[in-house]
Amino acid sequence: MSAFRWDDRVVLVTGSSSGIGAETVRRFADAGARLVVNSVRSTEAGEELAASLPDAVYLQADVSRPEEARRLVEGTVAAYGRLDCLVNNAGTSRKVPHADLDGVRREDWDAVWDLNVLGTWEMSRAAAEPLRATGAGSILNVSSLAGVVVGGSSIPYAVSKAAVNHLTLLLARALAPAIRVNAVAPGLTDTPWTESWQEERAKAASRSPRRRIGTASEVADAVFSLASLTHVTGEVITIDGGTHL
């Protein structure tokens, strides 16, 4: 791990009441960071997670809405006086076989695009000023292997994650030098969201050189490491056990 210290630094993780987001919160907390836990619906789980950590607060917000994204960032700064790292983890999907074009509705595109892409954009834009004020701000986007290779739970989901990957590169250039922007692109990961996806999990494990799918804690370790590497920006790192090979 990097020697970069997170003591007293403030990290906001969207969509962090469970799964990868919750493990990311715990990983930063272990390193001494002060945390903001967020969700749009799972308020009880978010509040319980925040209460279990040494220094954390829970703030409810729908990050796909510009006014709520701004409110979430303002609430973070009000609680802690600064923001050092934003982890854009909030996301959603619609599970539709890629060949079933008629199975995808316009509202599926809207829901996935609004949260995965516009939510990442709105949060990054809202957080830019306080991140820039630290002189060493960092944005980490949680993307997906589906945005790198042909795959994923649906075409709208895969397209949205490809957009997040390119948005990462664009923001890395636009926000330099004060803010670094990177992304992790996990393959299918063991989370509450994918718990019932037995067929998909088995197929993903069989395709991986590691012969298993990843864990939420492994993705969280990657997020933490990439956020801590102070001379890395504009990178999209696959966390997939070599499945992209």
C-alpha cells in the first residue's frame, strides 16, 4: 500500500450503504480518514454503517439530481470543513440480455444513464471547488469491466460505464493539476446486488484466470490504493482477475 496518509482527510463515498461502497468506506476509515456515507434509499443501513466507524456521518441524497449532488457536497463541507476525496460509487443497472433489443425500454436507458453517468458528472462538478482548495484533491470513479470489453448486465449499463471511463479521462485533463481523477473497472463482484446471479457468477468465474469472481473488499483496496497514488491520474484500472484477457 502507499505511504500516503489519510489521517483527518475527508472522503465522500456515494452509494456506500452496502457492497463495494461500504467496503470502501471501511478501508478509508481504517487509514484514519473521516467519512461521509451516502445512499438514496437505504438510510437505515447507511446510518448504521456511519455509526460503526470512528469518525463518519451519513447524508442521504440522490446524486443524479444536480441540486441534491450540490447539497451532498455542501453537507460534507459543513460537517468537516473540507473534502479531500470523492468516490463516485453510486450506480444502477437493468438486467437484459444484449440480444433482446426490444427488452430494453427508454426508461431503462434514462435510469441507468442518469445515475451512472450524470450522477458521476454532477458529483464531480459539485465537488470540484472544495477538492481544488486542498491542492491535492482526488476523484475515484467506480466503473465496470462492462465499459472496457463486450459484456455486462445490459447494453445500457455497458454503454454507461464506457461513458464513465471516458469521462474519467476528460476530467483528469480538465481538473489538473489540483485534482487527480481515476477509475476502477471491476468485473463481476460478490456483492448483495449480484448475490442471486448464480449463472452469471459461475460463467464469470470460469472465464477468469483466477477461477473466481472478485470481492467487494478487493475492489475497495484498489480504490484506496489508486486514490493514494499521488502521481497517478487519468487511469482506468481493471479489477477482474484477468477476465479481460
